[in-house]
Amino acid sequence: MARDWKAEYKARAEYLKEYRRNHRKEDAARARARRSMGSIPSGYEVDHKDSNPTNNSKDNLRIVPRKTNRAKGARKTNAKR
């Protein structure tokens, strides 16, 4: 069966749009944290206390070690299963 290039291209374009949309939100959180808390040390990430990536208020952001932030995400992912 022949490959459906149009469908593959469309799927790839949708993936890239979603990827950019999600990473723009992450950049917004990092920028907000830098403005309110100063620089972010190497090996640290911005964490949303309420796990809502669209809530970039100063009170909802904190700077935590990467390992802690990734463990929080893993707990959330495994809880859905």
C-alpha cells in the first residue's frame, strides 16, 4: 500500500503546532519566575505548585531541582493509569 504523504504531513504539522503551543507556556513560566525570583540555577526547573501549567501567577511558581519536578510529573502520569 502506498504511503499517504498528505496525511503524514498534516499529522506532523499538527504535532509541531501542539509542541510549540506547549513550549510557549513553559517559556512564559520561566520568564515569570526569572522576573519575580531571579535567575534559575543549572539543574533546577520552574514548578507549578497546583500542577496547572497555565497558572503562571507568582504565588503558584517555585524553583525546584529537576529530579523533584520530574518525580512530581511521573506521579501524576502513573496515577492516570
